[in-house]
Amino acid sequence: MIISIKKYYYFFFLLVLVMSCVENFETGEENANTPPNTTMANIPVENDTLFALIELYWDGEDNDGFVVKYQYRYTTFPIGGIIDSISHDWVDVEGTSSTIAFTSPADLNRQVFRVRAVDNSGNIDPSPAVKVLYTNKTLFPSTEITEPLDGSEYFAVTTANSWFKGIEIAFNGEDKDGEIIEFAWAVNDGEWTWVDADGDDEASQTILIPPSAFGTEEDLHGDHIVQVFSKDNTYLIDSTGASIEIELVVPTWEKDILIMDDTVEDFSLRNVEDDTVDAFYDRHFEEANPQYIVDNRNLATRGFPSLKIMGRYRLIIYHSENSTPPFYLQDTETGKKSRERLRNYLSVGGDIIFSGTRIVESFWTDNFFDSFGILKVPQVFPAEASGDYDDFVNKILHIREGHISGTIGTMEGAIGLNGFSDIEVDTSKCQMEYPWSGKPHRIQTVDVKGGFTRDIFKFVGNDPYAGGKTCGLRYYGDVFDLIFLGFPMWQIKEEDAAVLARELLTSMGY
């Protein structure tokens, strides 16, 4: 009996102990999640006056979690009272620093910057860190289009090719209190396209506007407005920008052949009238294939044709018969314009035949005379040259290296190659006096030619620098075809000229 009572008391004691433990281990209410805290670095110094592009630093902590991002905003108070305060919206940022372009419309501006941390529970610091700074006025950048000139005209086709990729526009920007970081361009009312600048106070850029930017095939022909704006490193955009109007001409190819006569009457031609030379070309090319209409334009009296006129003709025959370089190919402002038109014409699919003396010399800026005023002999076309020589002689004519025959007339004829017949010089068409002696002089020959070309004539005559060398070249292109005759066609025999005209047109696919 005593044992049973002891067991009862023992069980009762355990029950009381368990009940008291349950009461003791009961949890209370969960503590509320606290917001994070944010602090600003002491760089830059409070109330300092700085350029409007400022890098600021901050930090944050969260006692019951972690910071996931920060938000900052600032208010600009222009000093002077002319402009109201400017408030900016909160901006999210993950890092603990950011470079900020402060709006600074007045000579001096008070900037009140606030930053706050956001924790993993979405809590936001209710008391953002604050820094007060002052900034000087920021100046708007300026923009200028340097090329092309306002009112320029270009040939254009709807589909870009290996020669015509679009319209090249060059421009620059200037920011007197910072750097240009970007440019934006647009055609007419089209979308703006941003391109990087080189990040300097004076930045320049060249772009190629594709034909598609000018609209459909119907829209391409006509006038277009090109606009350019620049942006500086405080994100100010030029308020006015720059604009030009250009005219695009879509070639129609409605006509056949245009002969462009750049011959000037002089003593080397026995003072033959220019009309006689014109009639020579008209006669032989009209008879070469009667189905084609041949028009003749005397450049000396009518000037260089516009793109609208050139774009009507599928083939141009450009010739210069006298002993001076062709007037409209020389390195003058007039010559540069006509060179560009010819390049543009070929880039959209026009074909051309060059015939005459000293054509290459027009693009060659070397001095032909030594310090004593004596003509240099021999004269060699350089393989590498800059400017128009490289753009036209190397890339268009496809002549890499060559020679010019001597100052004394030595050409007696040429051996035809690759489908062309031999030709002979007509001595009655050239002065018999020195240095011509009834023969053409200063003939251009080719030592090294470019790709996709064939020799079509070899020089015949007693000349140490030209004898046996190529004096006629045929280029087969994917966009345009070209023939270069380094001699004047007028000065060969009539019967040979008739055959040559037929063979030239046949070779060019006419």
C-alpha cells in the first residue's frame, strides 16, 4: 500500500513538471521586420561646388536581412529665383555608387540629393541619406554637318551594292564645358539613330545612311532632309542641331550613249576644230551599232552634265584628244565635282569608256618637273597614293602602276588583244613639228593592273618607257564595266577607228 502511494505521488510530480515546462517554452509574438538604414560617403565634401557630372557613393545595412538595391533622386534649386525648383523621380540602382548628370540651368544650382536602401523584404529606409552640393551651369553642345554641303545631289538606287552602300554624312560636335558622348541622326521625319562619339570636347563621326532610310523606291528620288544632334556627358542634347537638304537622283537608263568631249583645241592637233573631233566620234559610234542613239556633249561649251542628265544614259564615252590634262578631271574645285559625279554614276551601274592622253595625270599630284624646270623622265604612276588618285586611278580605273611615254611622239600604233584588232596612228592628224613628229606623245601605259581586268592593247613604238606595255585595259565589274584607252582615239586611222568603235561597244555589251 505504501508503494502504491509513492507511485501516485511520483506520477503527480512528473505531470506538474511537464505542465510547467510547456508553459515555460511557449513562444511570444514574432518581432516586426525593421527597415534598412542608408549612409552617404563624405566624398565629395558637403556643400562643395562642382561640375554637373558627379560620382556619388553611399552604403546601406539591414539588421534583420540584407539590402537588395538603392533608390536615389535629387531636386535642383537654381540660384537667383528666375527658374523654379526642378524635382526628379526616384531611380533604382543596385550598386553603392553612380555617376549622375545634374540638371544645372542657372549659373549656380543647389542640388539636394537623397538616397535610400531597399531590403529583401521590400522595406524602404524612411529617412534617406542626404547630401547637398552646388553645380555650375552646363552648356548645350553644338553640332555641324561638314560633308556633304547643303544642296548636294547624289545618284541612289534602292538596293545597296558593293560600290553604292548609301549616302556618307560627316559631322562633328563641340561641348565647351564637357565631352560629346553620342550623336543622333534622322532622315526626314524618320526614327532617330544614336551612334557613339569619341568622348572629347570636339568629336567627329562619319556614318553611311542606307538607301532604305530614305523610304521606298517612289520616295527615294527627290529632296531629303538629314538632321544630326549631339549629346554631351551631362546628357544635354543640342537644342537646334544641324540639318542639310540633299537631292537623290534615281538613274532611269532610258537613253543609250552619251559622248562627253573634254578636248580643247590646241597646236598639238594641228589646230583641228573641235567640231571635227566631235564628228569623228559621232560617226564611228553611230555606225558601230545603228540601233543605239548617240548624243554628244561638248564640255567646253555646255559644261559638265548634271546627274539627272547622266542618269539617262547607260554608257558614257569620255575623251580628251589634246596634249593637256582633261579640264574636267583636273585637281580643281570644278574637276573634283565632276570626278565625284563620275564615281557616283559608276557606283549605281553606269558604264564608261575613257580615251585620251594624260587622264591619269589629272589625279596625280606629283610634280612632273625637277628643280631646274626639266620634265622628269621616266614618270611612273605610284602604286600607293592618297586622295583622288587612290579613289579613282587605283579603285575605278584599276591601274596600280604604270609609265607615261616620253615628251617626244613615239606611238605608231597598238597590238590588239582579247578580241580587239591592231590599230595604226594616222600621222596626218598630229603636228609634224617637235616634239610630236606626227605621233602622239605622253601615252599612259600600265605595268601593274588591278583585279578583274584584261589587257586589250599593247603599245607599239620606239619608246624606252612604253614600248610593249599595256596601253588599253578592260575592267569587268559586278556593278559597272569600264575601258581605259591611254591614247587618243582620234589620232588613229579612220578604218581602224571604225573597227575599234564596234569592238568597244561589243566588249561592253552594246
